Amino acid sequence: MAHTKLAVLSYCLLPAALVGARSLCAQEGVDTRGAIEALKQQNEALQQQLREQKSLIDSLNARMNSVQEARAERSKDMADLHKQMEQATEGAKPAPSSTPGKVIISGEGGAGYFQTGSEGMFPKGDFRLDEAKLFLETPIWNEVYFFGEINLRTREMSDVTVRLGEAYIDFEDVSKLWNQERILNIRLGRMDIPFGEEYIYRDAIDNPLITHSLSDIWGIDEGVEVYGSIRQFSYAVAVQNGGSSYRDFESDKSVAGRLSLDPATWLHFSVSGMRTGNLKQPDDLWSALYFGNGWFVPLDPAHTTKFHAEIAEGDLELKFPHGYLKAFGGYAHYNDNDATADNGRDIYYYAVEGKYDLCRKLYAAARFSEVFADDGYPISGNGDMGQYLFSGVLTKELWRLSLGLGYRFSDNLLFKGEYSFERGKQIGGESRDHEDLFAVMAAYRF
């Protein structure tokens, strides 16, 4: 750097010296020897200036190197101090051979006001902390991660009790063992059941509406899941316990899977299939999979020791510049080993949902969903669960029309309101027409 500056300075001063020499030669009566001597003196003066500048530049470079070395040493000291503090907070345990990274804590939830008709869940009107979740994530070793979910409050919880949501070890990019990325990943622990797609965006901050579809299929269960993607295809398959308990009382496991295709950026569709496996009464009161704001439950618990369900579904999504259109439809078959009656049930369900951005932050959304069971099945919907799920009342058909507006202040804060019309008919012909829901909510993420 110093030599470069010296060269530049020399080139700049050389023309000046030449001009001075030419001026001297042009003057009449000038002593040639005196002119040469004067030029020598000027050259020596310039050389002295260059030497002084080089010395100054070398001194500045030395100082800069000293400052950088000091900064590097301070950074190393801070890193060592940070590591010591982390070990101190973990009980001063010796660091393992592969030190895990920092724990990332995040959360989301929603709070608002809910009111239904006289036969709904909130006939008196409730201010509710509708959802509150904490998430913990940390790397363990290489491409191995831990993810945990703590549910402080969900809509399905009847009280404020801390419960475990998902908690699993994620072995990412196992396919790198044969030089292929993203083809095979493995999760082991407690995780979402990979059936359908509504469960992916049903949390308050991700759902454009407040309610969900009538079928609202989702669940969390212990087991193992493999997932990955190949070009335009992606897949997820899980083998899990299937029942409501943290233990499994039957060797027949639940199996669920989904295959997705994205042929274009604006088009997505998938097919899903699942069998709950045999669930044992009275140990398993219901399935791990939610359905219709309830579960798959035995029709006659007094005469049933085993029950099960098989389900299939197709999902479609069209993406537009200012919104989307989603639709899905499915079929479920329920049966049990009740020797006193034929309890086999065929259940059909579907939903159509659209969202349109009225402006950059304001949107409108609507969803129509419906469930049919010609021979009747316990379907709670927005109705009272004690009446429509556990008392033996069977619903033949039920539909819901949800209309809502939302204003998204940011990706982390959403305010939305909704009115849902809900109508249906019981197996005996009685109407279900007092379950409409009005709700407003603020949803958040951090």
C-alpha cells in the first residue's frame, strides 16, 4: 500500500518538475551549471519528502494492525466469556464433544371476545385467552435439532393448564449420507399427525378467520415420521399410537401420510390417507385425531371394546396476486366391534375457503364447510360438546358459513373479526340452529 502511494505521488510530481526545468532553460542568460544544481537540490528535497511520507504511512499501517489484533483478542475473550456464562446457567456442566447452540424461544397466541347462540359453546359471551403457546428450538449435533411446544392455552382446553404439544428430535437431511439433499428427514417423538393441510395454518396468527372448518382435522401423537421433497413432490408419513392416552394399549398402530405436488408457483394440491388403528375401550376414550371439534368416539361405549376409523382427503390451492382459493374434501369410515348393532358409519366432508387483500394490510375472508353422515354421528361443531359429542345425540348434517375481515399490522400482529352461521339437522329431524358465532380477536407472534 505504501509503495503504491509513493508511485502515485512520484507520477504526480514528475510533470511539475519537468515544467520547472523547461521554464529555467527558456530564460536567457541563465547559467546551465546553476540550473542543473538547482534541479538536483529540488530532486533531493522531493526525495526527502517521499521518504518522510513513506515513514508516516508505515507508522499508520503498524497502528492499524495493532488495533485489529486488539479487537480480535477482545472478540475471543467475549466468546470465551459467553461460553462460560452458558455453562454456568446449565449448572456448570462440562461441554459435550459437540456443543449445542443457543435455545431459540418464540411464541404465539390470540385473545378476544366470543359469543354464540343459546346452544353454542359461549352462550353468555366470553372474553377469552383463546390461544397461548411457547416454542423452544435448539441444534443438538450437526443436522440434528430439538423442537418443543408448550400449550398454555388452546381453544380445545376447558381450563388453563400447561400441556405438552409437539416435542421431537428432528434428524434433518439424512439423505446427505448418499449425497442427496432434502429427500429424507426423520422425526422421533410427539408430533402433528400429517393428514390433510388445515392443521398447518389453524393457529390464530396463521388462520385468516377465527373459526376453522367444520371437519377441522388435526392431532398430536407419539411416533416416528419421515418426510422430504423431490423436485415438485413432497411427502410425509407417520406411524403413531393413535389413541387419546400417552400410552398405546393396542399393537395396531395409526398410520397417516400425505403426498403433495406443486407443478407451478400458483398451484398446489395433495392427497392424504390415514387409519387410526384399533383403539381400545375404556383405556382410549377417543382418537388422537380431532374431527368436527371433537374426536372419533365409540357410538355405544357400553358395548364396544375396540373402534377405529379410516380417512382419505384431497386438498387444492390456487394462489393469486392478491389472495387465494383453497378447497378440500374427504371421506371417513367409522366402525367398532359392538355385537349388538351395526355401527358402521360413512361420513363425508368438504370446505371451500377464499381470501382477498382489499389493500396492503386489510383483507376479507370467507369459508363454507359441511359434514354429512346419513346414519348420524357425534359432531360437536360450535355446539355444546356435552350435548352433541358425549350424550348420544347424533348429527346427520351440519354446515357453517364464516365471513370475516382482518387487518394485519405486521407479520406478528393481526386483528380480525368474524360472524359464522351454523345450521344442521339431527338424525331424528331436529334442527341445530342456535349455534351462530360472533368473535373478535387480536393474534400475535414473537
